[in-house]
Amino acid sequence: MALTKMAGTHHPLHFRGRVHESRGDKALDRLMKSSVGRIASLSALGLTHRGLSSLFRTLLADPRRSLVNLVELKLSHDWMGVEASAVVLPHLPRLQTLDLLDVTVELQAADIMSFPSLRTANFTSTWYTDDSFRGLIRILQGSPTLERLVIDYTEGAWPSGWSLDGALSGVSVPLHMLDVIIMNSVEPSAVIRIGGALDMPKCSPVFGYVNDWVSGPELLKSQPNAHCHILQSFASCTCQLTIKFLKTHLNTLALILQPVVPEKDRKCRCPTFSVAFQEKPDTLDPFVRLGDAIKSVPNIQSRVMTIYLSLSDLSLISGSDAIEKEWKKLFSSLSSLKELHLLNVSLFDDSLRTLVQTFNADPMIGGELLSVNVEFQASDIATNSLLDEESLNRDGVREILWYALAANCEKLRFLELGPVPVGVCTDEEWCMQWHDILQLLLTRRQE
Ligand SMILES: [Zn+2]
């Protein structure tokens, strides 16, 4: 064992380190045993089969002492080494944060509230076993004050719904304080079963998928028949929905379906569906799949009102007919769309042209559209000298494209392009087009 003591002798103790079972440090063992009641945080990486379990045996060897002041516990296991043995955790009355990576847990006494102060729990697994999942459920059953729960299975380690049936049969887990549950890379049928077992009346769940274009839409499609109250309430809700493709506050590129109203103001408990990308997508396939899933559930299709697309976060192969077809598939499945927001638009990117042409080519697309809002990339706005005659003709700003869009989407009332790049807004042709657009929209607004 090679733990490092991080604080002074008269204060709460913080331990962090790697744990072997065989190489004991006697002095450190003695210190930990005698100071067990002062340990406030413990972060340990198990390097051997029984590394973590022997650590807890050492800490809890004296029944007169307990981890009464432990607030934060982080345990991980080096899966590259050997299979981990289960860690037996005692009653931890002040524990607020629990973080487990590839660690299976058993409880010393399963019949008492093991973690009555727990607020945040993160369970990350690169593998799945029934025992590890049962341990997770038992922790949740002993944590009535839990506010935030993350269940994260690394891609390829999804528990399948069926294998969870044994662990979840007859189980109900009251989590009445839970605000957020994030199920990341969990297989749809497993999400349905886990979501059906947890009783969380105020929670807004997030179902996240890493680079997976199938699971999120599958979940959406399967939910009208699902035995999962979260998904049932989503299907029967009436709240307006939005699609977003952009970088989230964590700088992750994601395709998201969620209620329009921000979570803090939301009255319903509708979930957020999210697909995260490790790289910019080079096809619109994930968008098409999302559109297909939305189309298959009429009550969801009629609620998708707005879409936000960060165009420069797409890396589409330019000049391909396939792109226009895919845009067409996506937007024809969004028949109730009222607002289109295009973000990070680059003047020199074909995505814009193909997208706008999609609206112009088919009167059925964008038929309900009321407003279009375009924000150019900051680097393009000041672009002046770069705009030669050829690029002006090529870009999607000066062309008559925009007038065509306004004319073809018959319900369109508002078109905001701003700020228009310097080299464009002084151009005579552009000024004429913009004048005509304003006239058209103004006439409609007065009707
Ligand atoms: Zn809702």
C-alpha cells in the first residue's frame, strides 16, 4: 500500500494513493487505523486483485473506530491488471460524494441507510456484471438524499436490458431528492428497466450516447410501449421540444433533443436525449436517424419547434448530392418547425448553401417556419479583403438564395442575418436583395 497523507496531524485527513495488498507500509497502516475517524476524503486506485478490499479491512479492523467523518470517497480499479474483488463499505454517515470506477461494492449492513448524506454518485464501468449492478442498486437504496446520479458504461460495456431483470425484479428505489440522472452509453432496453425501477419525482434525466447514432433514436422510438415512467411521461407530455447541434458548456460536440424551456424553469420532467461526438461528423446520418425516430412518434414530431445548428461543427464532404438529400430527410421529418437558428456559419462553407437550397427546392419543407436566424463565424464577420468576386458568388450570403428562402417559406415573418460580413453588407446586389426581403416580410407581417 502506498498511500500519501495530504494534510497535517490535527486537521481532517485527506488520503490519496495507489493500493497494493501485499506491500504494506506498517507505519502508514498504523496511522490510518488510529486516525480513521479523522479521514475526510479518500481517493484510492487498486492495483491488485484485493488491493481495495484489504485497504478497507485495515481501516475498519478496530470495531471501535469508523469512518465517521468521511465526506468524499473515490475508488478506482486498474482493470489492466487483474479482476477486482468487491469492496465492503460500512455505514458512512457523512459521505456526500461517491465516485466508483470499475469497483464492485458490497455493503456491510444492507438493511440500514448506508449513506444517509450522499448527494452525488458517479458509477463508471468498462465492464458489466450482475454483482456490480446489484451493488449499485443497493447503494442507491441506502442513499435517500441523492441529488445527482451518473451511470456511465464505457462503449461496448452496456448492460443489456434482459441481463438487468434479475437485479431489478421487484426493486423500487425511492430517490425523491434526485434532480439529475445521466445514463451515458447505457443500452436503450437497460435505460428503460433502470428508469422503471427508480422513483424520482423531480428528476430531469439525460440519456447520453457517445458517438452512437443508433441508441438515442432507438430509445425514442421504443418509448411509447416502454415500461418506464420517465419515457411514458415524455411521450404523453405536451411541452415544446428543440433540437441542438452545438458545443455544450463542457466543450463536447453534441446532437441534443430536449424541451425548449431551460431545465430550471421546466414544469415537466421530460428527458434530454444527447449524442456526443468525438470528432466533427462527416455525414448527416445521425441527424437523419434522429429525424426518422421523431417522425415515428407523432406526439413528439408535432412538438419539435426549434432547431439550432452549428454549421462549422460539421465536416461534410462538399459538393455532394447526398448532403442535400440528407438535409431534406431531416427537415421533412420536422414538419412543425417554427424557428431555424444557424450558428457559426462560415461564408466559405457549402453546408449553408445546401441547407438553404433544401428549403428552396421543396415547398413542403419549412412550411410552418416563422423565423430564421443566422450568426456568422466571428472570423468571417471582419473578412473584407478575402472576399474576391469569385468567393462572393460562391458564398451563401450575396446570392439570391435568401430571397428565395423567404419567398418559399410562406409563413416566414422574420429573417435575421447578423452581423453580415463587412465585404458583403456594402455590396450593391446584396443591398437590393436585402431590401426586397424586408419588403416581403413586412408585407406578410401586416397581413
Ligand atoms: Zn415535457
